[in-house]
Amino acid sequence: MQVDMSDNTKSLKTFSIQLNPLFSLSLSQENHTENHGTTVWDSAKLLSLYLFDSVKVPTFEIRHDVVNVKNKKSCLELGSGCGLAGLVMASLGFKTTLTDLPSVIDRVLQKNSQSAVEEIQRWWHHLHHTYHSDIRPQIQVRALDWFNLPCSEEEKFNYILASDCIYEIQLVDPLLRCIRHFSNTKTIVLIAMERRDDLVVDGFIAKARALGFDASMVLKKLIQTHQILVANEDVEIWKLRLRG
């Protein structure tokens, strides 16, 4: 697995990550926007590498000469930014919804979700030696403001992801309420964040538990190799799940 994880990746117009010898993703970035969401952060890199290694690769089923991905599970990425973690889940066969504010969608997220389709299809072709025009990753891009959640009942997702979304304490409560809105007791929530401020990280975990989530950090030994690649030992991945 090869990827340029040096500190200057935010200055690149295109960030590329080689997830295995046959599959890579290339994401457009804009580092001059003064917007947190238009570049790829270390937390997203580490979460993506962890997901790609820990979630099963997709398999296909053929019925009446129609080929489909067997995986029927869904994934929601909150604060997608450039979309790296969510697009990795799409490559693993998940029906994936990428969300962010309209300004981020217009600048990078919509473009990256469209360009990833061809990269994913090429990998699927190599993976199963099959190609069919109907085999497309299921990717939806949607505007979502954590401070203004929809009032209607929403789909509950199998996975919810977020990376480097809580860099200040004011974001903890709206993010957790958004996660609660889209989850049930079967939902696996994975939050990757860099421990820059103990008050923010520890406050997030305490608030999550108070809202009814079990919270545990993914063991360091399970992501140690990826941390070496990313060269940032301050990134943590936390798993949340609503108590029954």
C-alpha cells in the first residue's frame, strides 16, 4: 500500500491514495479557500486505510444476466469534505451518502464523487474479472447542515463515518445529535479525530455516552501500521453504538 502521506499533501491540487496495487483514488483539493472541508486531513487518510483493510471487499451476484453488488448495506459520511472515507466505503459495495455544506459540495465533493465512479469500476473489473455497464457504485451527494436537521423521519444507516469534524467544542453537540438522528442500535459509528485539544476530544466522548452511545477507541495495534504510513500518532478512531 503506497501513498504520499507527507505533511504537504494539502498543497496538492490532486491527492492520490493507493489502497492496493490495483486500486487508487484521486481527489481534487482546494487549499486556498480558507474552508476546513476542501482538503484531505490525516484523520480521513487513517480512517480510509483502516476501513479498506477491515471491511470485506465486494462480491457480485448474477441474475438473469444482470450483475449487481451483493452488499446491500448503507453508509453515511458526515462532513465528507473531499469524500475520501465515504468513497472507500462505496468501493466496498456500500450504498453511500456523502454530505457536507453546499459550498464544499460545489468546490470538491461533487467532482470527486463523479470521478471516483470510473476508478471504482476499474478496480471491480480487476477484482472479479467482470464488467457490466450496470455495475456502478451507489454514491449520492447531499447537502446537510448539522445545525438545521430535517424534521421528518430519516433512513437509518448501517455505518456512519466522520473524520476531523470536531475541531472546536461548539461542534460536539450538533454532530452527536446528527449522528443520533440517522442511527439506531444496529448502526456502527466510526469517528476519526486528531487529538489537538483534550477538552474537545474528551468532551465529545463524554457527551456521546450521555446521549446513550457506547464509545470505545479502536485499539492502537489495529491501526499502528496505518499510523506509520500517515505519520501522525495523534489520530484516534472511536467506535460508537447506541445502547439498546
